[in-house]
Amino acid sequence: MVEKVHIAAPLWSSWFQWVKLYPKLTLLLSFIWMIVFLNLLAFLHAYKMTHFSQKGLKTPKPEALSLLQKIKVLFAGVNIPRPQNSPIPGDLERFSEVHRFKGHDAIELEAWYFPHPRSRGLILMFHGYANCKTSLLSEAKAFREMGYSTFLVDFHGSGGSDGNKTSIGYYEAEDVKKTMEYIRTFPVNRPLILYGQSMGSVAILRAIHLYGLQPQALILESPFDKMLSTAENRFSGMGLPAFPAAHLLIFWGSIQQGFWGFKHNPKEYAKRVRCPTLLLYGKEDSTITGDQIQALFENLKVDKQLEILRGVRHESSFRASPDIWKSVVSRFLAKYG
């Protein structure tokens, strides 16, 4: 008698049979799985964009990534090491003072003060996203040559300040407020001018919106108009559809950070500004569009100037175009500073 041998069907064959039997259920489960996967990715990206790592190389900007690098970033998220300060250059070090004081949530902040012997005023300087006060040294030197004292601040989470995360300008607004309170005791603190780059500009605008701060003038470089816009621009820069990825990113970032990111809108904060404002924007900026910077500019109901710098991306406009920067800024300060 010959014994029959039963050979198990391959797993993929069983799966296809199941799909054939339950096509609608398969579609539903696939859709649910896709939604869960997208939300997990968005949660990961939101966390890694706002919590600094302790090692590794910083992920380049989207426009600098190869296709393989973009795929890796898509599934693993960005890597942003905690910003660290470099030593102060010798030509500035002999004038420098290190200050520490409490900022947002009583986190200790560090700042560098460069007093000018015949100061025309004091400029408080705030750095951009994933950066620290070292990035402001070139501008600080230029301001010093114009006759101003400068006070360079590390936001919480960066440089010499405590902490390890950022809220992209939201809670940093309190750091701006606490800085203004701290410098009131300085022998020379008027006229007082606020200078910010990117996220630093956003924090300044939000601080004015929340606390009614009244500096003499503002110099703002490349603030985004809305938190959602800058997220959408990031995905577009990677060649990916902005919807729903950007919305999920802001949603999960809001859950993690404890504030509603869809209402983190500097163009609305701009309506509360009550002092002359110089707005600098790089024409080649892919992080913020020209229409978005124009929308923010239109909401400034004060003496204002928008300077669009050719050949400049989302970067320090001083380092990209120092002569034009000095010319524009010095004229503005001569009139309002």
C-alpha cells in the first residue's frame, strides 16, 4: 500500500487564497496598516527633529541628499547632534564675558557679552534651529565694528545652555523674555535691538506677541510664516507629497511638546510688533518661500523693510553676502538704532 504524502502549500499561496476569499477585508487591513505605519514614521521624525542626539553626523539639508540618503532619512529620521560652541576667536575673546541666567522652565542659559567701550546700544542675538551662539560670532563682530555691544544667547538645549531639546521657537520665546529681563541691570542697555536668525527670529516674534516686549528695533532673518508651512516645504524639498506627512509630523510633534503646532504661526505674531523691523530673506531659500515671507512682512504694521538677497539660501546672509549685509544693516541702524 502506497502512503500519500501531503506537501504543505507555500505561505504566499495561502496568503493569496486568503486575499481572494476576503478582498474587502484585505483592503481594509492594508489601509489600517498603512495609516499606523505613517503615524509611527511621523512620530519618529517629530521626535528626532526636536530632540538632539549625543553622537553621529548631522543630517544634511534635503536638497543636499542623494536618493539613497533620502530613503534612509525617510525611514530612520534625521540625526541632529546637540549643537556645541566653538572657542571665541582671539580678536573677540579679550572683550568677552560669560553670563548664566534662568530661561524657559528655569533652565539655565549661557550667553556671551561683548561690551563696546563707546557703545551706541545693545543688540541681543538669537541663533537658528539646531545651532548655537557660535554661529552668531561673525555678525557680532560686524555689529561691534558699527559701534554696538552684543549679547549672544544659547537657547535651552543648545551650546552652553542646559537641556537637550528644542521647540522650534515656541518655548524659546520665554528665553527671549528672560534675556531682556536679565540685561536690564546692564550699564548700557539702550537702545535695545533684537536680532534673530530663522528660529531665533520666530522666538523673538512670539515673545513680542506673548509678553508685549518693546525693543527699539528688530532685525530678523528668514522666519517661517507658519509651523505647518516649514514642514510642508521640507517634504517638498525631498520630493515627497506634503500631505498628509507634514500634518502628521506637526500633530505628533504637538503631542510630544505639549502645544498645538498648527497655531505656531509667526505671521500672526508679527501683528503685535510695535517697532521698526528689517526683514532679511535669501532669494534661493527653499525652506521658506517668497510668498510665505511676503505674507509675514505684510502683517508688520510698522516702519519696515524687506531685503531680498540674491544667491542666498536658508543660511547666514552675512556669511553668504557680507558686503550687502553690512550695507543694509548699517543703514537701518543709522535710521532706527
